[in-house]
Amino acid sequence: MSDGLPADVSAVVAIEARGFLLGAALGYAAGIGVVPVRKPGKSPLVAHRVEYQLEYGTACLELPDGLLRPGQRVVIIDDVLATGGTARAAASLVEAVGAAVAGIAVVLELAALNGRAALLDWSVTALRTV
């Protein structure tokens, strides 16, 4: 595909909040849907919820119900890869509904925090690593 996504990817999973901006643009360019992964309490129906560690504490993400189906292949999009906790949490939500993560893409990777180590099960692409 001209957008750089594997041909079998049918959705972009965008992590709140800046991932929404990036995911919407990528989904539009690829002609595929965008699925938001949100902070708690923002989705009316929740398929799955996961709590995870951040470099400064804990957080939680939720996947809205009915937006992904088993066997569907998706790309996860976020702005920054730090410790990898947020991307790993999003991937676990995707896999909890039986969908598959074709890759994880970020704009900026903070190499000193070694976030890739938490994401060894998936292909990770960063536009810039510092």
C-alpha cells in the first residue's frame, strides 16, 4: 500500500489523546477505520480494560466494545514510546478481543527508557529516536 501499511491491516488503533490525531490521518490515508483506545470512563460500552505501569505511576486504558473482531489485523499508533507500557497495554486490549497487532508505530522513541524491551512480541517503527 502507498501508505506504508501491510495490505492485510484493516484498522488503526489510536491511543488517547495525541494518537487520535495521528491515527485519524493514517486511517484516512489508508482508507481504513480508526479504533480509539481511551482513558477510563469515556466509552459507553467497554470490551476490555487494562491497568499498566508508567515511568511515573500507573494508568488504565479501555477498548470500546464492538469495534474490533477476532482475526482482524491492526496497527497501533501513538505519539511517544517511553517505557513501552502504554503500547503494551493497547496491544493486550487488541489481543483480548482476538484481533492481531500487525505493528506499533510512534512518532518519537525515547531510547534511554528502553521501551522496545517491553514490546518484543511486535514490530515497532519510530519516525525519530532520541
